[in-house]
Amino acid sequence: MPRRHMHMAGADGAVLRAALDALRTRLGVPGTFPAGVLAEAERAAAAPRLPSEDLTGLPFFTIDPPASVDLDQAMHLAKRPAGGYRVHYAIADVAAFVSPGGALDAEAHRRVTTLYFPDGKVPLHPPVLSEDAASLLPDRTRPALVWRLDLDSDGRVETTDVRRALVRSRAKLDYDGVQKAIDTGTAEPSLALLKDIGTLREALEAERGGVSLNVPEQEVVEHGGAYSLAYRAPLPADGWNAQVSLMTGMAAAQLMLASGTGILRTLPAAPDGAVGRLRRAAKALRIDWPHHVPYAALVRSLDPRVPAHAAFLQECTALLRGAGYTVFTGGRLPDPALHAAVAAPYAHCTAPLRRLADRYAGELCVAAVAGAEPPAWVVEALEALPDEMAEGTRLANSVERECVDLVEAALLKDRVGETFEATVIDVKEQEPKTGTVHLEEPAVVGRVESPAERLPLGERIRVRLTQADPGTAKILFAPA
């Protein structure tokens, strides 16, 4: 769906900021960093542990949203003389700054993940590190864990290496600019290869039965103290960039499985009942799903710009519930070991500035490639990591969901009683009179309750706003 913006008045912005402060208090969101943590971060920023290998001659680039400054990843792509491709993927080396058992380390375990609010983020690490000394900002020399993945002409990984090195990004790119440069043929050779490699990796994903859901995202954006909601349909460049990260996570999982110690991101296969529910949803949405067509193949055939298809893709997100982290040590291979949506073993390792577990996965991979025992501080922390990550992820999901609820309620608080064009994107199976609608304008997704009849999944209807209260962060619609 096209991106849409709805601006709030300044007074509403002030009301929303007060509501966001109350939300932070209610959810127990960490506040400012303790003085000891900030002091240790300043010392680490001034004297990081630097590697001896120098790869600053490679012209790396980053791809992130325009306002981002906590840059975890940079890449350089090239063709191999004998055929195939070489991917250099640099990941911020957080362990070069964070000492095990120190105040910074303890605070990171308390926070677990960076939290994003419309009026600012609550970072995992102090900004002197996450937005400066450890961030892969352009034209700055930085320590990194540098992956080198050699691919054949079909995009399959042939060899994997990861080691510490100094890197220097040459350009900070954003998704819109990358897409335009590739589409118009003006991209530099390394950037132009992102489409080639990303497309090959997407084909391999299809071959192994993996699924990437192309669901339009609802975003909260800030404009000079006012806030808006926008629908953002992922660009092809988003998918190509994600495939590089996904490929690295799969390579990391294989390294850890071979070494016998690791932490995987896992997702069990969907139970038959969940797939059966999706088949019923497809039928209700008039989407043809022959029994011989696998779920993954059907998803790839859908167009999120078609309302019925967007509704079905939203239903598919239910199959992603249940993802977690699985730890294994001493050569005892994990069960489960697969991520059902990836259709392969997979690990989170490419966002250590924003996610605690990635620092540990990176250390395990460096040790595995070197043929060395993992650091003791990594192994000692592994057992507790799945529970820590589960709690941190739960909080991050709550923050994201409730922030959007607050902005929706603030946008609509003076429009109770008005009617809107909407699409029914979800209907509760046990309560078919209750579901979710997707408004076209403004960019709102909200709960709908029908007093008399079953909601028509995937169909366009007119709805009336019956409730919008920023104090409770809730909006409610009824069929008009």
C-alpha cells in the first residue's frame, strides 16, 4: 500500500508525549543510564580493543532508515574472478567496548534490546557507543566482525569466514535511495550487485520452503514535534538487504552447530490447526489455494496491494508466534534446531548494538572459525540468555504495539462518530463478530466489533469510530 501521512496539531503532540511518558512508567522501561555505566562507556569509547587486521581499503556502505545513527551493518559486494560473488559483511564489534562483568555489560543484560518510541529510543548501550564510537558511521574507522561469504553463481554459500578487522564505511544509504539508484542504473557496481545477490537468495529461499512475509508496515513518524502514521510497503531493496542479513544468520548457525556450542533463533513448525485456519481464511477471502500448493509458494504469489491478499498476509503472521532462542553446549545439538519460516537453522548475529544475544553469537562464530574454545564469559552467559531475550522481546513488542495504539487514539480523539472506508483484515475464529480493520485514510489499524453479524474477512466495509481515548490507548470501530 502507498505510504500515507496524517499530521497532528502541536497541542495533540504535547498530549501524546505525556501519554508516552506514562506508558514508559507503566511498562517499567529503563530510564537514563547510571553514572557508572556512562563513565565506563566514555572510557571504552576512548580506548576500544582494536584488531590488528585492516580492511579499511574495502569501500563498505550501510543501508538504514535516513535518521538512523546506530548502524550495526555495512557491506561490500563483488564478483569473483572465477564466477560467483564475494560478500563482505561488517558487524559492529560491541565486545571491543563492553568488558564482561563490567557495569556496561550488566546494564545491557538489564535492558536486553533497544526500545523505539515515537519521541525517541531507549538504547541498549549508551549513545556514546551505539550512536558514535561503535556505530559503523561513514568515514569513521571502526572495529568490526567481518564476515566473508563466497557464493557460487546461484547464490549458494561455498565458504564462510568471520574475523575481527578495522573497517571504514564510505556511504550511508537509505532504502528509497538504493531502490532508485538500482532501478535507474546509476548504482555503483558494489551496490548494483545487491539486486543480483538478493534475487538469487530469494530464489533459494523459495527452493528450501522459506517464507518472508511482505506485509505493509504501520509506522509512527515524527515531524518537528508532531506525529503521524504511515503505511510503508516494503521495497524490493528491503528484501534484498534482508537476504544478506538472513544469509549471514544461517551461516552463523552452521558454524555454531559444527562447533557444538551456540544460540539459535528457533521457530517450531506450525501446528495443523493453524494451517487449517489459514486455509479457511483463504477460502473466505476467495484466494485459490490448491491442496498441492505449499503454504510458502502461495505466500510468494500474493500481492500486498490487493486488499484480500493483504488481509491473508496479516493472518499469516500468526504462524510466526512462538519464536524463541535455543542454547546448546558441549556438542549436544539442539531440539528444535530449525526456524520454520527460514526453513533452516538460523541465528541472530547482525544487530549487536540493538540486541543483546547478537554479541554472544558473534563471539561464538569468531571462535569457531579460529578453531578456538569459546570465551568463558560467553559460555557462562548462555544458559540465561533465552529467558532474558524472551522478556526483552516481550517488552519491545508491547512498546511497539501500545505506541501505535496511543498515536491512533490521539489522531482520532476528535473524530468519534465519523465513518471511514476500511478493509476487514482479521476475524476472531471463536468470536466472528470481533476483528480488525485496516483504514485507508488515516493509516490506522483498529479493533472492530459488530453487534449483529459476522464480519466479512477481506472485504471493504464502512465503519464508524465509537471510541478513541489516548488515556487508555484504545480505539474501537463498529460497522456503519
